[in-house]
Amino acid sequence: HRLFRTDYFPGLGWMIRKDTWDKLRGQWPGFPSTGWDHWLRHGSGLRPRECIAPEVPRTHHFDTHGTNVKAGTSLAKSLASMAVSTLLPGELGDLTYLLHEPYEAHVRDLAKGAQLINR
């Protein structure tokens, strides 16, 4: 699968439905203390909510002077070395596996078939 569901808001390169924007626009902070992406994750009141994200992102974080990314840090180095997908939207194939019920069933099957690892 090329895409997955997550309850963690990925931050870069995102879209929302108009009805979701209508809920957010009146409470969008002018100057969120830790960045708008953190506000969406923790302070927007949109929880619980899931996002669909690609396994290999099509966006790239390029700045090293931000609230959470500083030049030379391990996070900045990790972001700089991440792969970026060149897959076109029309090449994603059948996406019905991302619908709630099939996806939850798949995750349950993976959990049932997982091998317990003892340390």
C-alpha cells in the first residue's frame, strides 16, 4: 500500500474538506506559540480525526530556522535526507483499502498475525 491512515497530523502538504475549514477558520490562531501544525494536532478541537498520508511523502521540509527545526540538529539532518516521492496522483491505484472498515479489518488482521517479541 502506498498510503496509510494516521491520527497524527503530518503537517506538510495537506488538504481538508470545506466543512472542516468552516469549523476551523473562526478559531485559527494569529500567532500560535508552537506553530500552526502543532495547533492543528493539539489545540484545534478536531480530535478524534484521521489523516491519509503517503508512505513516502511528496513534500519536503527545507527550512532550518523554525520553531522546532534548527540547523545542525538531528531532526534537521533527518528531514534533509528524507526521500521524496515522484509518484503521480493518478498512479495510486484502488484506494478503497483506506475506507474505515476495510482499513480497520486489515489492521486487526496484522495485529492478530504479529509475532510477539520478548526482550
